[in-house]
Amino acid sequence: MKSRTVKSRLFRLTSGLTAVVLASSQLLASTAAQAITSENTPTLTRDPSDVVRRITLVTGDIAELTTSSTGQVSGRLVGDEPYYFGSFDGDLSIVPASAYPLLTENRLDRRLFNVTELVAQGYDDSATQDLPLILTTPGSAPAAATVRRTLSSVGSTAVTVPKAAAKAFWKGATTRRTAPAKIWLDGRTHATLDRSTRQIGAPTAWRSGYDGRGVKVAVLDTGYDAGHPDLAQQVVAAESFVPGETVQDRHGHGTHTASTVAGLGTASAGSRKGAAPGADLLIGKVLDDQGSGMDSEAIAGMEWAVKQGAKVVSMSLGGWPSDGTDPMSQAVDRLSKSSGALFVIAAGNAGAEESVGTPGSATEALTVGAVDTDDHLANFSSRGPRAGDGALKPEVTAPGVEIAAARAAGTTQGHVLDRYYTAMSGTSMATPHVAGAAVILAQRHPGWTGSQLKAALAATAVPAKDVRPDQQGLGRIDIPKALDPQILPDTANLFFGADSNRKVAYSNNSRHAVTLDLTVGAKSPAGVAAAVTVSPTRLTIPAGGTASVTVTLDLAKTRAAKYAGVLTARAGGTSYRTGLGFAASGPLNQVTVKAIGRDGQPVTARPSGVQLWNQDTGDVTAIAFDQTGSRTIEVPTGRYAVMAYAMGDDEAGWTNSVTLLGDPDVWIGSDRTFTFDARTAHKVTVKTPRRADAQSIGIAWHRQIGQRDAVSGWAFSERVADGVYLQDFPKVALGTFQVVQRWDLAQPKLTADVTGAGQSFRLPTPDEASFRTAFVGKAKLPLVNGGDGTPGELTDAKDKVALIRWGGPNQTQAQVKAAKDAGAKAVFLYNEAPGFWSTSADEGIPVYLLRAEQGKQLLDLLAKGPVTLQLDGLQDSTYRYELAVGPSTVSGPITYDIGAMRPAVVTTAFQRNDAWFLHKDQRIAHLPGIAAGLTASRTIAGPVTRTDYLATDLRGVTWNETTAAGEWNESGFESTIARSYRPGEQVTRGWWESLMRPALPAVAGEEAEGWPPARFENALRIAIPQYVNGDRTIYGWGDRGDTTSMKLSSNGVELGSASWSVAQFAVPAKTAWYDLTLDQRRGPSSWAKTSTATHTAWHFRSKPSSGRAVLPLIQVDYQHTNGRLELDPAYQPGYRGAGIFRTTAEISYDGKTWHRLILNSHGGTQVRPGAAAGLRVTVTDLQGNKLNQTIENPW
């Protein structure tokens, strides 16, 4: 079979290159209520800790996405099914094995499994209980789907599926005859100066008298703060297109962008004025107070702007990637041509190829990417080319990282700097710089059209080094160069559609003849040159005259790919550049991949398949093998990683082996055939000092080339532990390659030694089937044949282990209950059908599962006489082994001997916690250079002390751990800070301990997010976890039902308050003493029974800072053991002081009276045994900084 290559900006597991993007774009465009929002800009996160989000997928499976305090992500699929995981340039996708083949067949939208994107769009389970979908369907909607609207123009139906009914929907949507041709996610779209104006040369233009005076510029955004000093005198007209909302900006995005265009800088004594402070501002509110809006509102704002006479329209907003045919893009093109206005539009903040969103994808728009202060392309800036046809987008870039501009009153968007200013990042911030530049040019050249303004800014832009034109356009704008260009081309970029010849006319604006030397070139991302020429190559233009050249594309000599390049006209030492961008059709390379299994037969077991990762573009093409064990795929010329997973399965169809095969570094410039043979691969063996069974295994390949990064693999249960194989992989010549593995092994929770008929042997560790009841302890018990588990067959089961033939899922509960009623001590269920199987029953009796061969073995033994079982059972494993490895080469069989690897030893005391019968504990390994963490999850009943052995073959591996303490494991999340361990290092810690209070764990480097709290100019950024254990190694944030109150005041005057412990407060521009209070109270249904409420008050001194200044907040470490309390005061991390403190403490045993504690020189004292009602601590340093902290029910 042939499958047309896909081109993806992130992760594509489908065939049909353009169909994916275009169909998505068309579906969204035809939805009348499509939302658009301003381009996202960073603000203080609600909690910069490990955040765990649950996402119900379209299949009904539950995925979890964990984001660590350092921003690293990891994920897993809850349950026992194998799943695919892939991280391509940042986004993490998790695909259940059952859905993987449909995804590779292009029947499922890849976004349905992009958990990073699902959370970002607000589709995680904490945000919504419904999943909005679009079905390309020939018939009625499947069961459990409610029709929202019919999209007749594209033959589709928009539906809503309750997540609780997702499994039923999935079954109906994938099995019935009238199943949808494709299932799409109904996605949401997102709203995408002092130094930055100098960076684009605006002050030079100001000194020449050009500041935009007399030119109208419209800003279509979230409105503006009419009371802001920088904007109060600048706005000549304003209108809201958002029903029910005034033009006043209660979001903050619009005020920031408007002031970047034309703010006066009044509140900063002129230092933070916009690019064109003389311009007349038109403010159109097209995004609501939450920063989102509808297509129709944006289009109405565009029409209003041109009717008001706007010469330039600035739009820092956008939606999904488009080919320019969507309604908003078409509106931009139509209005640009009819009015002569220039629409300057943000490219977007997706940071990936082909991710320029609508309406920035409009042909007539001047689309803007973002650079930092050093002119490096920002990592978030959406790259081109335009989806579908390869047109050059964006055309230019401008400063967009930490741009300081006006802050709307009462808003906290971005990083607050003081009462009037905040810093934001995004292409939203770059766009108004370019709009302001266009206004300056329009003042200088009032007769220029929008297309001439666009051409002048693009032709004179300064390109960033080592960045392709399809990523940055022609470069960062330069106003002085664009203000009076000697030569002006009539277009900013060229696009070859059906016509292979394009003319470019050059105007000579000087008083003398100018001779131009012309060159042209265009390359694909793989570096393949297009057959493009310019004629003539030298051109003389008379003074005030115009002359043309022709650029010709020879399609017969140009391989199929997308190309980007530059037409350069040189006059002496000055260059004028015009962009090129186009997609050349033609023959692609046919790549056939064949896979042979370990049995010598073609690999057909699902979800075996092949992946081709384009190292030049980052595109990934993945497809499952067909019944011949092969696939043929068409791809453009380039360098690839061609990787395959060959699965094996047992008699029941469950995966029981995996082999990684492939070539991680290969040039494909012609038709190729790859044959990968699993018989050449070598087995992976993991040895442990003590007996341990594998619990979970992850295997992936990792490839990194320059800034491109790909991780692609599978996660399995213990079933594949004896069947993991790797072929030989030599060292790659370019970049890095790794075979990544994550093994989690544990002490068996049940050991069953069998004796009978003169034989004795040990059963393989049986699977648990009763999660609330385990066999705990040691006992020698008779085994009885319980037949089919009927009461009549279990009359002799009292005080014995009942061996029962499983009767199917509908019989499990009755069979187990009958054994319990008969007095059995435990149940061993076996299935007569071979292969893996599973079931569960919680009837208050331990239940374990045996495979068919084990059941038969015991039955045969019983037929010969009495059989006894020596059982040794545990509630929880008391030791585990964890392995995280990533060798860059593989040669021959691999054995990992954990004992010989000198593992770190982490001994953990899990305290008693009765909020739920099983708690989740997961440890995440972060391998250097790999964006996604590797997770191992397990359950803990507790209380138990467990020793974990952490082994790795790499330097720089960090580990962090999270637990869920609350009911259903959906609350009570606590975390550790990610850290590395030395070989053999020994560490102890405890979970669910008493004595939790607000404090800062050992963090550094995230002061910009208030972590630790710091001052930036005249604003304080605060992020303090509400629950931190005594030695600050474990921390958590407020839980559902909890109440938080934080206030900042100075000299008795309140400066701000928040209902969370993360906030930004603007403060006076002077040195002063401040009081920060944080009150926290656990909810009535909290899992925690100690540290139920805290009151913490910090008194500290702070002065204005030009950079960052960590605040002198004092905190205390607590240790309470066997009636002894130890107090150890210190400053929060990052602050350096003398460290001399005076500490006092009081304790209450009844909640009414307080007793002074006598502390020794080390902060130690004796306290009564038993519980305490309250603990109060006061610490003061030599400068007068002070901490008062009260903990209710501390232990």
C-alpha cells in the first residue's frame, strides 16, 4: 500500500499531507461560533509545582499529564493497556494501542491524543466533563453523542460527547457500519519598550520628525484602559464588538499592545513610549474580558477600522493554522485590496513549522514573528511556511520577548513591573512594533499603499543568522533602513502557483540611476535547491524610474518539496530582499519498509509499525504494518530516522514482546526499501540483587538534531518483561541517538510455594484481582479444587485456598463471594483459555489470577493427592528497583545489573492515610536532553517503609516524585523537587507527614515566576506552596475545598490581596517595610487530619530593583520526633543575609491556653507526647525582618 507523506508542525500519524491541515481549517472555518483569542502571553502560573492533569480521551481511556516545577512534562495512560507515547519538539501525545492503527489510517485527528494541547485548550477533566468533536460522517451520530450543529458545507456534524460515555461513543464510532469517516477534535483557537523600540530603530525616526503623527492606526484586541496615562490622550475612536462588554480592557492584552504601538510613556517619564507615539489610535474590542472572541466579531472590527480611515491595522490574535482560505484570512485580503490599509498580524506562538494561524495566514497580511533582544528567533514564535501551499509566512520579525508596556488597571497579565507597566512575551508583542513602524513609514510616505509599506519593511529587514526564511521571513524590521529606501520592490514575497514565472518591479526613489545585481535561490528544509533563476541578473533603473525582472521556476528540475528563499537585489553595499515560498509538486520518494518477526514471519501484530522522522523539518510519518508486514510511504528528499517497532502477542492477542528496529540516520533521495529482521535483535535482561518482578516497562528511541528533538516509544505492563529486544545501533554521525528504557520492578507481594505428590515448586507471581483485600502474612494452607465456584463445589473450602475455573466477567463476583461464604482464605482464579487475561472482584477476600498453564499444573497435582501452598503475602512491596537508561549505541545482548550500577537508595516512610484504600505514587526520571519525563506509577496502601534503588547509565538524570493522598487519587497531590543522586547515595523521606505549613522548598532560578518570591522593579512576585513538610523536601498546593487568603500591606495600607498563594503586587517606588500574610485552611473533607490551618505573617524590608531581588522572607524548618521538637530558622532560598535569628515558640494542647517553650541554643525543646492543638513560632533577624507562623493541630 502507498500512503502519501504527511507534513506536520508537531506530530502526524496519518496519511494525506495537506488534507489534515486543510480539512481541519475548513471544518473550523465553517463553524459559525468559532472562537478566537489573543496570542497567549506568559503570566505567573497558578502553582509552579508538579501539576497532574487527568484527561479522558475519546476512547474513554484516562491519560495523565504531569508538569514538574521546572516545566518538564511526563505522561501515562491509566490502566493496563499498552500505549504509544511520542514527544516531537515539545508536545506529548499518548495513544492507546487500540486507537493507534486508526490514527495511522488518518481516521482520527491527532489532536485527540495530544495531551499537552488538550490541557492547554481546557479539555482536561478538571476543566470540562464533555469532549467536543466534529464527525465527518455519512450517517447519524453514534450513541452517546449529542448533535450541536450540522456543517453541511463540509459534510460534517459537530457533536458533544460526555466523557462518562466516551467508551460507549468510541465503540459505536469505530464498529458500526455508518461509522464516521474521521473524528476531529473541535478545537479552540487562542489569542496569540524602552529597549525594544531602540532595537527596531524607532528613536532614529523620531529624531527625524517621524513618530506617526497624523496617521490612524487601529488595534483590534481586548480594548484598552481608558484611564492609563500612556493612552488617555491617544485614542480618537473606540468601539466594542463584544456583546455586553464595554471597550474598557479588563484582560490586559489590548492595553499592552496598544501602548506598544502608540503609547506616550507618560507614566514612565517617556522611557516606555510606543513605536509611533504621535499616531492616532483607533481601538476595536474584538476579544472579550477573558481574551477570546468570535470570527464574526474580529471581521466586524476589521470593517470598522477601515471605515474609520485606519492606514494600519494591528491584530495580535489568531486561530489554528490555515492555508489562507478561511473567513478571517479572506476578510483581510478583501479589505486590504479595497482600502489600501496594511493589516499587521501575529504569526502565533506555537513555535513549530507550518503553525502560522489565521488570519496571519492571509496573503495580504504582514505577518510577524518574534525575536529576543539579541535578534535570536524566539522559541515560541510560529514558523512557516503557510500550511498547504508553502507560501512564505511570516514575512518579518520584531522584538517580542519580555516587552515592557502599559498594564491595564486591575489586571495581572504577564510579569507585573509596577502600577502602570507589565512585561509580556509573544508574537502579540512583536506585532505592534511592526504596526508602529508601518505608521511611521505611512507618515513619511502618505501616498504609499499597504502593499508598499509591507514591501519596504520586508525588503530592508535584517535576517537572523542560521535561521531559514520559512522560519523568520526576511528578518527583524529596521525602521531607519525602511524610512527612505533608495530601491523599493513592488512585493514583499513571491509565490509560485500555477504560474512558474513571476515579475518583480523595482522603483528607483533616488535622483540618479541605480544598477542592481540580482541573485535568487530557494531550498527545501533538507537543503535541496530549487531550479529557480532570475533574468536579467543585472538591471539599471533610471532616476525616478521603474524596471522589472522575471523569476522563473523550472518545475521539471525541481523535486517535490516545500521551498523557501530570497531574491536579492544589490546596489553597492545595500541589499533589498524579496521572499520566496512555494510547494513544488512532483514525484516523491517511495519508501518501502518490511518487518520480519522473531518467528521468521511478517510482522502483523498490532500495533506494530514504522515511523519516518524528517530530521530537516521535524515531520513524522507513522503507519501500522499491514497483513504483509510492510508499508510503502511517499516522502520528500531529506535525512530521516526510519524506525520500527515489531510486536509479538500471546494466544489471547495481548502484546508480550517488543523489538526496536531501524536506521536512525539515513538520507532518502530516491526510492528505497528497508527490511528489518527482529531475529537479529538481542534480548534485554535486568538483574536485581533481590527477587523482583517487572511492573512496567517503557522503551523509546530518541533523536536530536540541532534544535529538533523526537522521542517515540511504547509503554507496557509486566507482560513484555521477558520479551524486550534491541537490534544493534552504531553511533550516529550527526546529532545524537539513544535507545531509552524505563524499568520499574518490585518485590513480589505474594509468594506461593507449592508442595504435593512429591513435588515442590514456586508459582510465578500471580496478578492481584482484589485491590482492597490482599493476603498479608505467612501461612501454610491446603489447596482445594473449587470447580466452577458454585456453593456446592466449595463445601470443603473452609480455611483453604480455593482454585476456581473462571466463568467469565459476569460470573466473577458470584464465584468469589461463594468462596468467601464457604470460609476460604483466598481464591486462585484460572482461565482455561491460554494467554493473558484479567478480571477483578472486591468481596473482602484475597483474589489472585493464574494463567491457563498454571491452573492446569495445579489441577494435575490435585488429581494425585493433597496439595499445600506456603503463602507469604504483603500489603505493599517493601523494596523496588527503578532503571532509567539511554545508551547511544547498542551492540550484542544487553544485561543491566542494578546491583553493579551502584544505585542511589531512597528509603521512604509512607504514613497512615485513611482517605482512600490505595494511593498513587509515581516517580519520573528526566534524562538529559529529553523533553518528556519517563514515569513509573504504582499504588500504596500504607503505612509502609519502602526502599527504592534508582539506577541509571547516564550523568545528569534527575528524579522527582509525586503522590496523591486524597479520595480516588484525584486530590492531595504532593511533590518533590527534581534532583539528581550520586551513585550509592542514601536518602530518607516521608509522605503524608504532620507539620505542614507554607514555605519555600529548595528552589532557585524561577524568580520571574515568584518562585522564590522576588521584587522586579516595583512589583513583588509571590509563589508560596501552602503545604511544605518539615525539612522542605516535599510540598503541595491548596486542595479542593481549602481556603486561601493572601494580603500585602505597607504601613497599614493594603496594597493587594489574592485568594491563592501565587500573585503579583505592584508596590510604591520607594524603600519600605511590608507585611505579607498568608492564611490557609484545609477543607472539611480533606485527607489530612493534622496541620489543618496555618497563619503566616512575614514582615520585611524591600527597595526598588532594576533587576530581580529575592525578598528577605524568613522561614523555619520543623522536626518532631518522639516528643522532641527542633526548630531551624533560615531565609528563603536565594536570599543571603547574616543568618542571625532570635526564635521563640509557644504550644497549645487544648486550643485555648498557650505555653512558652524553652529552646536550647540549637532550637530544640521537649514537648508532651500525643497530639497538640497549636504551635506558634516567631523569628526575627538583626535587620528587623520577621516571621510569625501558627499551625493548628500540627501533629
